Amino acid sequence: MGFMKKYLIIIYSGFFLNRVLSLSLLVSLCIFSMTDKSQAQSTTSETELNPGSSLIKRSPGPKQPGKPVPVKPGSGGSNPAKDEGNKSAEPPVVVPKTVVPAPPVQTSSGSSKNYGNITLRFDPVMLRLTRGEVAEQSLVLDNPKGIMVDKAEVVIKYSTRYLGVHDADFDMAGINLRPAINFQRNPAVEIILNQVDTTKGIIRFTVKSLTENAYLGGNLATIQWVGKKSCFYTPLTFWFSEQPNAQGTRVQRAGRDLLGWDYDPKDGIISGGVTVLNPS
């Protein structure tokens, strides 16, 4: 029995000691928790009293309005920085073109030097032929107003290196053009000169009226060109003379030149050209 009492006493003593230790540990935890909470509250109080602390989140003040940036027309305002840098660039100044009115067409009043509005030209203007071939080109005088003509002189220069002229009339001396004047329409005119200088490359063709009221217009003559050497282009030009009595291109009426729409007779001519091809 004594042994059992001692054993029970030991057991109750261990149990009591365990309860005491548990209670002591619980009290210690409560004290530690209260101390940590007190320190946290102290830190928060100090932070609220210190305006410079980074823990305080300040509310932003009212936003200040920005400076307006001018926007150029056409830029759309999509890039203010670019517009700010280009403020000094001025828009280009467009100067309207001055339109000069065309001079009025002169009438056949005879008050100016050239009043006939007559044109001397080749038909076709540009001729193509093969080397060794013969091709025709007409000499035409356009007289739309039916002006009376006293005399028409034609002087043409060409290159003898590339072109030759086929003789149209073997019964006449020298090389000649083939006349193309319609004498039923132009009854009061005659051909007084029909000559080709194959050495210098000059064609002379002159028509003179037999009466004071002679009309001249239409085809004057046909040139039969012969291709001598191939070339891309060789010009045919009407030659003019500054001397009134020297031979040159002119269409006269009472001593006045009728060629052209202006005061220069060269306005009344359309020069031509010839292309000579190699045979295929």
C-alpha cells in the first residue's frame, strides 16, 4: 500500500507540474502578443506624426492645365512636338500664272505685211523610203482665203549625200519636178522655172500669174526622191533670201509676201524630212 501511495503521489505531482507549465507558457504567449501589438501601435503613431514618411500616401492635388500647342492646318494635331518644331516653316506661296491672250487672226485687208495666211508645205511632211527606191512627195500651197497671187517662188535645200531626184521630164534639159498644178482651177498661171541642182542640192520652182486676178493654190509639183544612202532623218528646208531681187521662197501679191499668219514669212512654211532605210 505504501508503494501505491508513492506511485500515485508521483503521478499527481507530474500532472500538476504539467498543468503549471502549460499555464505558464500560455501566460508568456499572451504577454508577448500584447507587447508586439503595443510596439506596432507606437510605430504607426510616429509615422502619422512624421509628414516625410514614405508610408503616408498623399492625395494628388488639382492638375494644372497644360499650355496649348498651336496646330497647323493639315497636320491633324497628331504630333504636337513635330508641329512645335516646324512652327517657323511658312506655307509655299503659289503665284498664279499669267495667261497671255493669243493675238487675233489677221484679215486680208492688206493693212499688214503678211495678210494672206498662206501656207507652203510638204505632203507628207515626213517621208520614208528604202535605199534605191523612188518615192513621191508633193509640194502644196494652202490658200484658204483664195487670195490672188502674182508670183510664187519656191527654193528647197536637201542633202545630196542621202537623196537624189528622179527626172520627171526627159524631154526637158536637166532634172525637173513633175508639175501638179490644176490648170482648170488655176487657168491664169504658168510655170517659169523648174530646175534641180543635183550638185548643190537645191530645187527651184517658180509659178507666175498671167493676169492681175490670178488664183493659185493646191498641189504645185511632185518631187520624186531616190534613196541613195540610209539615214535616220535628213531635213528638207525652204530657203529664204533677205535680198528682194535674189531667189528665195516667197508668195507675192502687189509686192507683198503673203506667206504666214504673222509678219514673218517663215511662219507660213512647214518644212519636212526623209528617212532612208536599208533594204531588207
